[in-house]
Amino acid sequence: MSAPMHIRPLPPGRSGPRARAATGAGTRLHWWALALPALAFGLLLLLLAGSGEAHAATGEVSGLVQVAEQLLRAVA
């Protein structure tokens, strides 16, 4: 048994493929649709470029790892 389909009728006065395209989803791209992925890419690129200065590269343990080790010792 197939599911019922709900089709929206076109507004009066419009017909043809151009009218159908106009009633679909908006074709304009919002500013954040391009800015946010570009910002995320830039931030990830900066993280990769500065990874030589990270604590893991020098052998030092970060504060987050120290807290996690203390929590594991307390629980175990």
C-alpha cells in the first residue's frame, strides 16, 4: 500500500516551468552559508599550521590529560 502524496497547487496566474522554479526553494545563498565553512576551514588550517608548538610535540602533558589521569586514579 503506497503512502498518500500531498502536492501543493501553484498560485493562480502562474504556469509553466519558470513558475514552478519560482515557487521552489529560494535560490539566493545567505552570507553565512559561505562565511561559516570558510571560517571553519581557516581555523582548522591555523590549528594544523601551529601544531608544531603544541604540548604533544615537546613531550609535556596538557592540563586536560592531567585532570583525566587524576579522575581515573580516583575512580580506580
